Amino acid sequence: MTARQPSLSRRSAVIAAALLCTVSLALGAHAALNKRSTDAGKAAATEQSAAAVGNGARLALVIGNAHYPDANAPLAQPINDARALTGALRRGGFDVDVVEDATKEDMSRALDRLKSRIRPDSVVMLFFGGYAIQAGRESYMIPVDAKIWRESDVRREGTSVERFVDTVREQGARAKLVVLDASRRNPYERRFRSYSHGLAPINAPANALILSSATPGKVLDDPKDRSNSMLVSELLNQLGRTPSAEAVFTKTRNAIARSTDGEQVPMVSSSLVEDIRLSADVANAGS
């Protein structure tokens, strides 16, 4: 009995050592597998990030203003237009920030949010539906809480379309797109010494595309029997036919001019130097 104990002890030690070695090998293999999985995940994330940079961020700010206290009645179409266009842009791959009945502070905050997301490869789009007013040869988007008693108030209370585009450009955006559906009669003009009809011409800076609902100086009345404006209705129609932004804007202008016998001719101003796509997958693209 006494002579066997060392043998058993040695055998137990050998078995324990073997088990320890096996566990160590298993742990090492598991750690190596985890490291390979982590490295593979990092590589995939890097590839996705690189792809995102290559494709470019697609950002949109959509504003629909309808309830202006100084107007005779709320506008029927801008909020419907904003919602419909938001859905179409999101389906086309845009990251959309939509604001309804935006106050001056709302518009300022929305612009700040947009600025913070712009990168050098970004395509940035603005839609504004509501009232815009011409002042000093610039067109100003008017918030719903604007306090306007004289023409000089327009510059203080409103947001210049030109300045908005310049800000986006200064942030380094690759391409700038603007849809301005605001050629409505100025609800404040009875307070002004002179009437300012329609909007001012908007010149497109480098690599920009601008669509306005009417030619400069033209005032439009909203049709009572439509839930969406003619501009947005036709824009949505053309978005379903071709992915090219310039083609969409141009075909929208031409279709409206034909259907109104020239009574409404949207303005298109372009300085694009590349083909900007508004939608990723469109049936019969390029038609």
C-alpha cells in the first residue's frame, strides 16, 4: 500500500499536466479565433466606411411652412409637399431632416444640424415650401413667426436662399441642390411702401442646381383643388422616371410649362459639372 502511493501520485500529476496543457491549447486557439474575427470585423467596417466616403453622403433639409399668422389663411400645400418629397428622397437614399411650420429658431437649428453633417463628398439638397420674399435682389425664406412690418425686416427675419447655398458651399459640400416652391404673393406687402412681386433671380454657384416654381418676378396662386403643388407633383412624377437631378428638374419645368400653356414656367439654374443622381434605383432610368 505504501509503495504504490508515489506511483499513483506521479500518474495523477501526469494526467493533471496533460489536462492543463489541453486547456491552455484550447484557450489559445479560442483567443486566436476571436482575434481573427475581430480583425475581420474591423476590416469589414473599414471597407464599408471607405465605400460610404466614396459614394458620398446624401443630405436633405426639407421645410414646409403653412401656418403664417399674417396670411389670410393657412397654405394648403407646403406641408403635404414636404411630407411627400421627404418620402421620395428617403427612398432615393437621402438622409432627410424635415421641419414643418418652422420658426426662425427652427430654421437656424436645422441649418446648424445640416452644417455639422456636411463632408467634402456630400450632396446637399434644400426644399422650401411656403412664403419667400424678394429684398435687395435676394430671395428670403420666411419662417412662420416672422415679424415683418417693413421691407428691411425681411433681411432680419428671413433666411437668404443665396446665403444658405453659400454656407453649404463653404462647408465643402460637393454638390448643392435647391427646390424653392415659394413664388406666392407676399402676405406682408400691404405694409410696404412698394410691392415686391415674385422672387429674385437665383444664380447657381459652382456645381449647383436650383429649381424655383416660377420665373423671377412671377407670382402664383395655389390651386384650391390640389393637395400638392404643381411643382412638387410633377417633380415626384419625374423622380420615378430618371435618376439624374438635372434631367428631373428640366423635365419638371418643361412638363409644367406645357400643361399650363406657359402660364407657369419654373426656373432652372444649373452650374453642375457632374451627373448627380436623386435616386439609386429607378425603372427605365435615363428615359
